[in-house]
Amino acid sequence: MNNSKSQKTRFIKNEIIVGIDIAKHIHYARILFPDGSESPPFSFNNNKEGFDALVGWFGFQKNKCQQESITIGLESTGHYWEALAFFLDSTPGIRLVQVNPKHVKKTKELYDNSPGKTDQKDAGIIAMLISMGRYQRLVLPRGHFAELRSYAKLREQKVVELGVQRNILHSVVDRVFPEYGDIFNKIESKTSLAILKKYIVPERIVRAGLKRLSTFIRKASRGQHSAERAKMLIEAASITIGTKEGLEARTFIIGRTVETIERIQEDIAVIGDKMNAVLHNIPYANKLQSIPGIGSISLAVILGESGDFGRYKRAGEIIKLAGLNLFEISSGKHQGRRHITKRGRSLLRKSLFFVALRTVKTGGAFREDYLRLTETNQMQKTKALIVISKKILRVLFALARDGVEYKQSILQLAA
């Protein structure tokens, strides 16, 4: 057992440990007492009456064994856990922690030498994992950070939805007008969408004529494209090999899909404005944005997914939350390669990776570190970006902790 887990184990040695298995309607709790004995499973409803019954049960058990300290652990999966977590986090005398769901799954046979799974059993497994030091602090988002997390999740959903609609549009346009993609590589650009929305099919583009189409494109692109692009479109539309079968249905699909994409793009822009507004209310946000390459949206996602940096003791806790901590599988003479666990918040990890991409470009804040890793140390580019992602988190944590803006000296200390 490493030093961190040893400290965790000593910290809860004389405490009542409670494991809670979360479900949609009925939760199960189980207590592991300091002497190693367990309580029978306690079921309670996912409502205020059930939560109050749980607290009453805690009080009875604490008086029974004459213990005051209590640590409660649960799996933070899905969303059904949130209401209970916030309720318990606001209840005096309770310390709330979280357990990795994968640990629970892999430990079920160790618990009772059986592969069986029940909610009552999972509650006991969670308590056992806590007693072994296999838990993390649960930092619940509050205030502005809770707002950012909700906006970040909604924005990510919209981005995924945009990708789906973009693929639909590509597939239909490729059938009707396959040459269109050679003229507009980015089919979801404003100019491209405007053309598809008005003309939709090749025949309408040809009928529009060069003059009318040029004027329309110039206006839609705000002067970036005009006669040359219109000429290319008309020439391609006049000799297109696109199929005309099912054209009415495909015309309808293109029109509706374009409208959907425009609506999603507008939603993403509005959500971005909301995130920026919330970000201005976080005192140290401007310090974090002093690192070149970190945009406001990326920072809002990072803070929303991790919560207030001030509630963490070490940057390593946030790195683990992101699933960027390392592991290896070695045995005997075989020395395994090290990989990140990916057992953490995927959106946080994704946002950090894209920030890393921007900060390693020419003139970027982490360009020299990236070149040292890839050229001097011969590290693969993807792995180097992961190292940079972890470093970004350390620097962000240091800036928030010390209340200072980015400087090269701080960067070196956080390396």
C-alpha cells in the first residue's frame, strides 16, 4: 500500500464507514464498524423522507457503538447520486468521499468469494474499499462552478449533436451533389449552409445564374467569396453525377438538416456567452487565462468539471480526477509500458488535451517542453501531449493557489 493510501487508512481507522449503492428509486446503505463487523443493509427511498430516515439511522448506529466520526462513500455514476450527495455534504458530522465504480466491480469476488452482484452487496463493497483507502475526496460543484458544469455538459451534448447532423448532411449532399464537397470542404460553414438552405440541389444552382449566385455568395460570406466560387459551383452543378432518384425526400432532408445545424450552432454560441459571463464571477479566472493558449470556453469547462481549485490540497487530486494518472502492468522481467488510467472525467481530459494542442504550437507557452519531450526524449506526440496536459493542470492549480498570473518561473516550478 502506497503512502497516500496508508494515510487515508489511518485517517478513518476509528470511524464508522458507510457505503451507499445508488439507484433510481431505492438506495442501499451498509455500515462497516471499527471492529470489522457490518450492519445489515438499510434501504431508503430517493426522496426527502428517505434521506431523513438515513440520517436517523446514522444517529442510532453512532450511539450504539459510541462513535462520532462517520465517513460516507458512494459511486458518482449517472446523475441519481447528486441529490443525496448534496444533502449529505450539507449535513454536519459527515465526511463524504467517492469510490471508483470500476473498483467496486473488480472487488465483488474479494468481498464474499462470489461473482454475484446485488445492491446490498455493492454497498458493503464500497464500505470495504473505503476502509482500504481506495477512495477520493468528493468535491461537489457549488455556486458558479455548478453553473459552469451544467453549461459545459450541455455544450458538449450540443457539439455531439452537431457532429451527428453534420454527418447526415454530408451523406445526403454526397448523393445529390457529390462535387459540392470539393468546393466547400467545411460543409457546416455559414456560407455553405446559406447556399444549401436557399438552393439545396444542383438544378437550382444552375438556374440561379452566375450574377445572382455571385451576389448571394458575396453577401453570405461577407465579401470573402463571390464570382469565382459561384462559377465553380455552377460548373460543377451542370455536370454533376449526383443521383436524381428520391430527390424530393433528399431535398427535404437537406433543408431540415441545415436548419437544425444552424439552430445547434446558435445554441452553442449562446451557451458560450453564458459560460463567459459565469467565468467573470470567479476571482482567479483571469489569472488562469494569463497562460497563452487557454481560451475562456476551455477554462470554463475545466473549472466546471473539476470544481473550485481552492478545495483541493494538491494538483495530483485534479490529475487523478481527470484520469490522467499513470499505471503499468509489469511482471518478472517484463517491464510494462505506462499508460493513463482514463478513470476520471472524460470531458475534463478532452478539454485539457485540446488546450495542450494549442499551447504547443509555435510560440505557445509549452512549445519548448513539447519539443524536449518529442525530439530530445523521443516520446510519441500523443504521449507528449498527455504530459503537457498534466503540466497545464499543475500550473493552473499553482496560479489559483497563489493568486498570481502566469510567469515562466511558475511554469518551471510546476513542471
